[in-house]
Amino acid sequence: MSSSFSRRALLKGAALGGLATTGALSGCASGPPPGTATWSMWSSSPEENRVWADFGRYVERRMHIRSASTLTPSDSYPTKLDLQLVSGTAGMVTALNGWLIPTYASRGAHRPLDDLIAADPDFDLDDFYPAIRSISSFAGHTYAIGFDVAPTVLYYNRTLLERNGVDPPSPTEPMSWDTFRDLAVELSEPKDQYGFTCAPSIDDLVSWIYCAGGDVVDGDRGTSPLDAPEALEAIHYVVDLFVKDRATPPIDNLAQSASGAALANFLQGNVAFMQNGPWQVLNVREAPFTWDIVPFPAGPAGSTPRVSGSSFAIPSGVRGDDLELAWRLLKTLTSTGALDIYARAGRNNPARLSAASAFEPPPANLGIVQRILKGEVAGGHPFNVTTNWNRVRLLLGQDLPRAFLGQVSVRDAIDGVMPRLNALMRQHRDAVRQAA
């Protein structure tokens, strides 16, 4: 979609919203020569750089043109992409984490792909997992094509369980919440040993909320159901593991609530269970103990944790011959052959059904990831986010962690945040209506 916003308006919108407003400015003053397949991706390690270098070589072999990728550390990727979109220097194709897609789509920064898909009989959207198709859509339109998708799972320290005389959990049948809590409490009885770890953040809490039958987002109402009984039950359950049951490593201050803290706790070897995604498999393989993964614990609504994914999209400023090239590039980057490269690297589960599994043992139960995505075992819930999810995360990240520290009750924390949260939900509702 096109836009007539001025550069000044774009910069103002980016400053106010925290993310780029539009991709209307096309072209760039300098860079690769015309006809180059340009694309951007986050990359935070030499191992990731090698994966994307392999992608670039694959693009050149398949498309017979030059590939030029821009790699940026993941923490700073959204900020850099904002500036590139505003200045018109973004690549023809840009990678987007799933929680960013509604933000960019609602602001016109990326174009819907429905017309390109409909005009291309060789492109099979049905070869992508339903969850990533949902994550990559906004207001009834497809805005991106996935390259990875995976459910949240439960890691467990098999060595620690055996040392405590506890049988490993079923590889396919999710534990009930009651069973999981009993195990977490039991395994926390020895000194300096803990039953569970996760990040005290909404991105981790949302899996428990989904399993209780709740949600954070209800775009039609313009208010958040975070204070509904289902969501409150889930938040109470997790906070009690921290505060009442003392089944988690202690949080001495809010600075320890970073997402990497849970992984660091688990790798120390004195934590029985960790909530995380299969994207951490490569890191956990460095652990000095035997471990495995199982489905997420089943709450009142079953085992339906958050399913996350990432995709490639085309900025709305890409037009004409560049648009044709961008579509060819996007198809190549998300092709079975490219995602097989991703699979061999073991970075995460590829988004295509026809791509190879991203993982080979160890651990033994990694096949559970694809079985969950196919609906054969347990289940999952696509990550529901808003067009201003970054602001929602920041808001909840300021107030909710205090409940995990025992400084305020769950009820008081939620009551305190609801007016500001509902204001963001109304903003989101209006953005969806405008986009529609």
C-alpha cells in the first residue's frame, strides 16, 4: 500500500510510536547495484552469521543474481529497521519477528502479499504450518511468509530428577498443573535446588494464560481480558511458584528478570524444569547434565502454550521491477531448500511442513516439537499481540515483576495496570479498524 506521508511525518510517527510508521520512501542513494537481491536479518553470533551466509549463497545459486544481506544484532534490529524504512534504505525483503508484524502492517510499513500469492500458481501457502500463517497475518491479510515456528515447551534436568528418585515425565502426555506444582515443590526441598524457572515477563506468562483459557488481547472489545478470572488464575499459579512455594531461584531485584536469566539458572544444573522454546536447544546442549523436553503443562484449557514464529516481509516502498524481484527473493528465502539449511543448523523449527526437522538428538524427544505443531500431541496457541505490543510489553514489564518479588499482590498489580493497558487496547482496536 502506498502513502503520501512526508518525511517529517514519518520521523514524528517513528519517534512517537517507537517503531517505523511507513515504508513509503523507496530507493536509496547508495548501496548494492540495481538488480541485487537485498534482505535484512538479525544475527547475534558467528554461528548465526554462518547460517545467513549459507542462505546468501543459496539465493545466488537459485536466482543467479547477487545477494546482499544486512545483519544486525537482535536487540538493535527493530531500531535499525525503523530507520531504514523511514530513509528508504531497507532491503527488498526484511525479516520480522512475529510480534512485530501487526505493528508494521497497521502502519503501512510492509505491504500485504495476497495479490502476489494469488498470482503465483507455484507458491503453496498450505505447505506452511497453520500457526505461522496466523502469526504472519493481520486484518485478514497475509503480510509475511514464515521461516520458523515453534511452541513453548518444558525442559527438564533428567540427571537431577534421577538423583532425587523422580521418574521423568511422559514424553507425550502433558502434566496437569497440580502434578507439575507438586513436582516443582518437591524438587525444591533440598538446599539450593529448585523445581522451576521462567522469566517473570508477559511473554512467558502468556503461555500459562492461554492454558487457563484466557488471553491478553481482545481487539474487538478494546479492553484487555488480563483481569478476567482465567488470566488471573494463571498469573496467581505462576507467581505462587515464585513467592509462596519458593520453587524458583530467588529474584533479588528486578534487574534479574531478563529473559536470559531463566536459561542461566537452568544451565547451572540445580533447577529441575525450565519453560522455554526449542530455539534454546543449541544453548542447552552445552549443559553438563542429561536433559530432554516434554509438552507444556496442561491447565484448565489443556496444553496450549504460546507458539512463536518469524517471517520475511516486503516493505511497502518496494514497487515495479523491484517488487517482482522481491517476491522471487522472498520465495527463495522461505523455500524448502533454504529452510533445510536452517534445519541442518538447528536454529529453530522451520515454518514449512516439507522442510526437514530442525533438530536431531540429543535430546531424545525433540520430535515432539513438530508433533505439537501438527496437532498430533498436546497443542499450541498462536501468539496474540497488538499493533502496539512493544508498548504493552514495556508497561507490563514495569509493574508485573513486582508481584514476582512479593512486593504487591497479583490483584493489586493487575488493577494498577489495567487503565493504562486498556488505553493501549483501544489504540490497538482503532489501528485495526483503520487498517481494515
